[in-house]
Amino acid sequence: MTSDVNEFFNDAPVGEIYSERATAIDVQPFMGPNFFVINTVVSDAITRWDVDGMDPAESWEQALTAYDELGL
């Protein structure tokens, strides 16, 4: 992978460049104490709309109600 070059970038060694840049990352995404419960509320809303066919506005209102019930 590190030997990959890319014609679009004038045959630059993109595999080597991207590998070096990836190892330089020292930031971790922040996930607060309520991340998973909030993520579940939003994911459930998307599932109700996308999979179950619920009206998007109705699903979002249900999500807002669920969020309010969390008391955050």
C-alpha cells in the first residue's frame, strides 16, 4: 500500500504520504457520557423513517420527545 502512486497527483507517492499523515493524527473524537443514548434516539428516528416508512416529521417529533424524556 505504501508504494501506491497516483497519476492524477503527478505520480506522487500517495500511499506513503497518506500513511505518514495517518500516523501523525493524535486527536480522538469526543464521546461524552450521554453519547450512546443520544445516538440511539437519533438512530431510532432514522430507522423509523428509512426502514419503517414513518413520516420524517413525525419520527423527528418522536425523537425530540424521547430526548426530552432523558432529562439531559
